[in-house]
Amino acid sequence: MKRRLYILSGIAVFLLTLMYFHDSAHAMSRAADFIRVKQSDRKSIQKPVRARRVKLQHNSQSSASNLPGYKVGNETPPVPTDKVPGGGSGSGTGGPDGGGDGGEETPPAYTLDNFMSDLVIQGENGTYVDPSPARRTAFYTVIQQLLSQQLPDDNLLQASGFELVPMVINDDTDLAYGLRESGNLTGNGAYVIRISNAKHVVEVPHPLHDSNTWQQGYNLMKAIPGMRMFILNTVHRCASAQESDCAHSTSVCSGHSTYRQSDPAHHESLFHMAHRAVEDNLTDARYLQIHGFEHDPGNPEAIVSTGFKMDVAANQPVNQIAQLIADQLQNGKFAVSCSNANHQDFGFCGTKNLQARYTHNVADNLMCTSQGSNNQRFIHIEQSSYLRSHETIVCSAYANHFNLPHNCQ
């Protein structure tokens, strides 16, 4: 009996031991699983999270790169394809370089060369329509906004009578806007504004009467990156039958004894409004206005002035530019300055020029009678045909005096 009890006790101990080890193994397995889960969670938490970079878009309205139609990153200016010779629509979606199906090739960027080629400059029988006060105001505001690197809206452009043309001048880093009349031609000019901080302006008021001056102005705009604006009249100075605001006497137009409204150097046309907008909005602007005259033997090749016959110091721009022109002339040719007492008898000193007078702070109600105060920022050059056909002389003289980089060739 006793033996039987020992046997049963041993079996019971054995079974209890088995149960103990089973429960311990299960607990250890669960503990190991718990530990693995926690370690996995810890790894997940400690794993570095890669930050997602968001490209911020520059939104400064003062930056030229933000103007529609100008180069932003690797984009190129949109091109008015109807004005590109052989341009087509440019609607292809790319090729090997740009991806897509390789449709029509994108036309080349519209250039200042294209703009000038497309421009119409009317002759002596052309049409000049004096702008209304509303058109003058709208046009002034267009120029003002472009100088401030803002885009005028469509309503303002329509009121001004001009269309806006984005273009490149020399390459795709040299960008500009052109303005040309959008409807019927009224002889109120064409304008090119370079997107830069430059201070110099070239003006051509008599593109046909003073032969080769429009080509000269266009080449000055290209050759001197410091030229901010090109202001060009687009009708012959004698086209209008109406006399100008000031009605100063002249025999320049056959059959008339006074200046005409189509002569913007002597009338407050939109050409003059462009000059006013620059003068009012561009601090310390400088102007180069180029003219031509009939050259008689013994006369100078160039007569340089500020719109005054007044002695000034030899180191002033008017005298320095005259000297730099003279230094490039040979065979007895010479240039003079109206600000040198020895030269003032030659005339052609621009003393009745309205852009000169406005630059010299003449009030509107005195524009026809006062010359103002000579501030040396307006340079008026009368040129012989020789000088107009040797454009590099004036180009380099002006650029070198003001230390402007240039490509006068």
C-alpha cells in the first residue's frame, strides 16, 4: 500500500513539473515576443524621417525675372509667333531635349532686330493724329509702370493705343519690352525699354528727315547695355498740317513757317510724354538725342549741346563728348560744343527743344518761352551725314565719357 502511494506521489510530482516547465516556456516565449515587438517599435521611432523639401517660389514684384515674358530659370520668353518670319505656331511639345512628341519646333525668340524690321515709319505724306488727353495719361502710366518693372494691364494698353511686345536685344539675358501702335497708325512713336537699372536714354525725333538716325539710335541701344530706353518717332517731322504747341518759326518744312505737330522735338506728342515719364520716374536719367543737319564745307561734323548756348567747364559732359568726337576725326574734320564761347555762332544748339527744356525743369506753362537751368543731363548732337554713316564715333564717345561698357563697332 505504502509502495503504491510513493508511486502515485512520484507521478504527481512529475506531472506538476511538466506543467511548470510548459507554463514557463510559454511565458518566456511571450516575453521574447513582447521584447521583439518593443525593439521593432523602438527602431521605428528611432529611424530618421527624411524631410520633404518644398521649393519656395520667389514672388518679389520688383524682380525683372517675375515679369511675364521674361526669362525665369531655364524658361525662354514667349514669342509672338505671328511676327517671326517662318515661325509657325510653335505648339510642338518637345523632342529629344525637351521630351514629348517632337512636334513643331519652337520659333526663335523675338528680337529687337525683328521689332525694328516689323516697324512702320511713315513718310512726309503719312498720318499724324495728336493724342487726346486721356490717351496721353494712359500712355504716360504705361511707361511709368514699365520703368518700375510692372506690367500694364490690357485696359490701360488699349487706352494708350499700344501693344506690348516682349523681346531679347542681344541675347536671352538682355531682355526688353517694345511698344508699338496696336491699331491704325497715328505717328506717335515706338519705344523699347530694357529691363535693367540703367539710366541712359537714346532719342530719335526725326528718323526720316535726319537720314540714318533711326538706324543709329537702334544700334546705340544694342551696342550700349547702359541704354535703358530707345524713344523713336514713327512719322516724318513735316507730316502734319497743324502747327506745334509753341509755333516757333522755322523753314524746315516746305510751305510752312513754324514747327509741325508731327515734330516731337517741338511738340508735346507721346514721344515727349515718354521723355516726361522717364524724367519724372528715373532719378538722374541722362539723354542722348541725335539729329542730322546739312553740312557745308568748313562747318563742323558735330555740334554738341545741352539745349543751351552757355559756357561751362571743360570737364562737363557736353564739352568732353565734343572733344571725344573730335579726337576720332581726321583730314581737317572737327566737332564743336555750344557750351564753348568760341563755337556758339554755328547754331543748331537745340535751344527750342522741348525735351531739353523739360529736363532743365521748365514749368509746363513756360515751355514755349523759357530754357530753364542747365543741368548737363541732356545731350543734343547735330551730325553731318559723314558722322551719321560712321556711327561708331558718337557711340564710343558717349559710352567712353560715361564709362559704359559697349560694343561700338
